Amino acid sequence: MQATLARDGFAALAARPYADVLVIGGGINGIATFRDLALQGVDVALVERGDFASGASAASSHMIHGGIRYLENGEFRLVHEAVTERNMLLRTAPHYVVPLQTTIPIFSTFSGVLSAPLRFLRHGTGRPRERGAALIKIGLEIYDSFSRGGGRVPRHTFHGRRASLRALAHLNPEVKYTATYWDASLRDPERLALDVLRDGVAGGVDAAGPRARAANYTAAVGVDDGRVVLRESDGDREVRFAASVIVNATGPWTDLTNAALHEPTRYMGGTKGSHIVLDHPELLAATGGRELFFEHSDGRIVLIYPLRGRVLVGTTDLEHDMTEPIVCTEAEVDYFLELIGDVLPSIAVSREQIVYRYAGVRPLPGHGDLAPGFVSRDYRIEHVRLPGDVVMLSLVGGKWTTFRASAEHLADQVLGALAWPRRRTTRGVAIGGGRGYPETERARQQWIADHDPGLGPARLGTLLTRYGTVAADVAAAVADDADDAPLLSAPEFSTGELRHLAQTEAVRHLDDLLLRRTALGFTGRATPAAAAEVAAAVAGTLGWSPAEAAAEVERAVAAVHAAVPA
């Protein structure tokens, strides 16, 4: 039975306003740290000012990858760790993390061979230069070497122009080679984050009751007499919360959070990355089911990635002021359309095919005049001591791929500050619906036969794909819902399923469901009509009056479509 995430997590914090550790920030790094500490038996609380995994964690490229391009910056430790964590996630979260075939179109042979070693010696400084086949071959040989002894993906291959165009007929005919290697796709980042969070909540229960509590829509807004002032983001409640250790895992907002806690810092220098999602069957077919990962004319590494029947295109790397809105601009859209035309010139693409766009800021360290593309993607932990002998740790950096490892490092430092022993490791521990996940067709059919409460194999198979083995709980709830019916706007979802999510996954607002509990927003199906239908399905569960439901529809449509062309 999966753990339930309370809709009113704030009430649980207010009822007992203290813990050994307070984690501020409910993105993947904060959530993973919360989980690690909870599994050690630590009394830990987590707060997130918005919805869980709604900030930088929701704006990723949906990949778990080792970062092959970090090699030319000399970041071998990070690449080795990332490849190790990628391989581990393929085992611990197979319901959401699967191998991803990736192809690099290459238009020169020796370009970059001389400039790359200079960038390495100068710690990543210099101007971007085109990367030719020789340099990419060297990088892929090193990259493959990190996967030996436990790797779960094939080694890379190289092909000339003729074989490349046979495999991908719409590639720019000027291509000289293609290199194909394997990383991993992260199909549902927000749902994986929820699985990690639920594991923490479940692991933090002992004979004395819950020792791991999490609240979304709860902001840390100040300090009063050594206690952190927590305020409801969408309400008027407030509480002073005491903790011996504070973990600031707010990503690109780290400096702003520290300033609110009266401890100004200048750790961060995050860059904005935007993406667009297109409903374009011809472009989807042209990818051949693989990610195209390549260098644009400005030296920026970009991607065209088939996902959920749509095509994801990204990403930019622009300086950003965290006091300003984070949006995908029209100039960035122009950039994306241009890069598609460069690598797949025979495919016509227009703004009308964009169904969703989003932007986020990478939690990178301050970097002065260093070009954004050369800023280290590694992470570090900063320590300060607050009045009352409170230890505060700030995570600077961090990425989806290495969330478990960075959380382990953070948790170890917290445990040291508390003089608390590490009781277990998270290494190799299955996550959420990845526990017992059937990875062969035969095992899949057996699992469905063993767990079907009467929905039928097709419906249960859909739920298994969507939730992993947590589908058993979802299916039981759906079977018990007397008013369960398919949605008219998205028949693969049902009203009973949405009510179950609303009841068990800390849903406060309709956009939580459309953007983070389901992929309706990402795939462009969160129309006003669909939003109204979903609101009607869950209004009773969430206690919304007709007026409140209407307000939620208006809010959700604005959240989903704010940056999408009309």
C-alpha cells in the first residue's frame, strides 16, 4: 500500500512545530534528501512554496544522462557519478526511466580536436567550436568506459553519410557521420518525484508516529527568535517552526531563500533553459523513435526528442535574474524552429504546431564572465551557522540524474551535525512503483492477472505503464468508485482515477492535476473543456463549491496556456 500525501500538510507541521531537520524546497533534490533522512529514522520535515516538483524539477529535458559534453570541461568525476546513477535508476525506477537511443548528426571530421584540449586545460573557458567526428569518437569511448561493470545500455556506434541517411532519411544531406549512443529517458519527472516523496513519508513512520512530514504550498518567509516562519502560500496560516538543521534545497532560488532567513549569500548563477512541445506527426516520424542530440550553429548542444506522441525541442542556456518571470520567449521559439530546420530541413515546422512550452532555471553556481555553456553542472554544499546554533546547509547545483547521490551527500552532512548514525543506504533501493516492476512481457501479463480487481487487462495495463506497481492501489480505488467513467476529453483517464489522485497525492489546485499528476498539459490536451471536465470530476473530493471549481478552471487554464500561442 502506497503512502498517502496529505492535502493539508501545513496542518501536520503546525500541530507539531519542530523537527530535527527542516528541508526547504520540494524539488527532486530536496525530496530525495527528505527521503534519505526519513529512511535513517530522522525526524524530518519538508516544505515547498508551490506544488511538489513544480519549479526547476518540472522544467527538465526529461532525460537521465551522464553528460557526455561535460567531458571537455574536465568534469570526469561528475560524468562517472552521473553514468553510475543513470544505470542505477534504470534498475530502481524502471517504470519511468528506460534506455534512450540517441543520435548525433556530425558535419565535420576533425573540427574541435585542437580547441577542446585548450578548453580542458583552461577549465572550460574559450569560445564554443564545432565538434567533429574525431572529437565525438574520443568522447564516446570515454563515456562508454564509465558504463563498464554494471552498465545497462549498449556501446556507441558510428555510421557514415549513406548509412545515416538510410536510417534517418530526413537528416540534412550534408551530414558526414552519425554517432549513436544510449542514455535514458525520464518519461514522468514529476511522478517519479512523487514516488520518491511517498517513499520518504512511508519510511518515516515508527512506533511514535510519523517522523517525516511534507507540505506543499508552504513557504519559508523569515526567522523569528531562532525559528523559521512558515506561511501558507495560498492561505493565511503561519507558524514558527524549530529545527536543529536547515537544508536549503531551493535550487536557483537558494540565495533568495537565504536572504529571507536573514543570511544573505551569493552562491547562485543559474541559467534559463526553455523547451517547446510540438504535435507534429511528420517530425515525430522523422526522428525514427530516437533522440537527436546535436550542436547548433552557435555551439549550443540542443535536442529533438520524441516523447508521449509529441516532439520535445530544447534547450536554451541564457543568463536569468531570479526576480524576473521565467518564461519561454518568442525569440527562443524562433531559435528552436531554426535549429529544427538546420538538422531536418525537409520538415516544415510552424508555431501553430506548438502545444506546450515551458522554461526553468538551472541551479548553477555563480560563474562571473564564464559562458553559460561552460559552467560546471557539478554540485557542492555550503555551511553556515545561524543564531541558536542552528546549522544551515545550502545545496549549490544538482541535476535530475544525480539526485540520489547529491541527497546522500547532503544527508551525510546532516547526520554528522546531528551525531546520528547512517542506518541504511539508498543505493540500489527501488523507488515507488519500480518495486517489483515486471520488465518482461510474460512477467507483465502475470502481474496484471494477479492484480486485476475487475478492470480488465487492457485498463490495468494502462495503469501499470502510468504508475508502475503503484497501479495496484490505483486500480483498487477505481474499481471501488461507483461513478468511475472515462473522460470525454482524454478517455485513457477516468473520473475515479482522478479522484484517487486528488485524494492521495496532496492536490490543492487543478493545475496540480493537469501539469504534474498527469501529462494532459504537456501533451497539449488541457483545453478549457478538459479542465472543466477534470474539475467537475474532483470537485466533491476536494470540497470545491461551483464557484471555487470555476475559479480553479480559470487558474489552471492560465497556468497551462500562459506561454502557448493562442
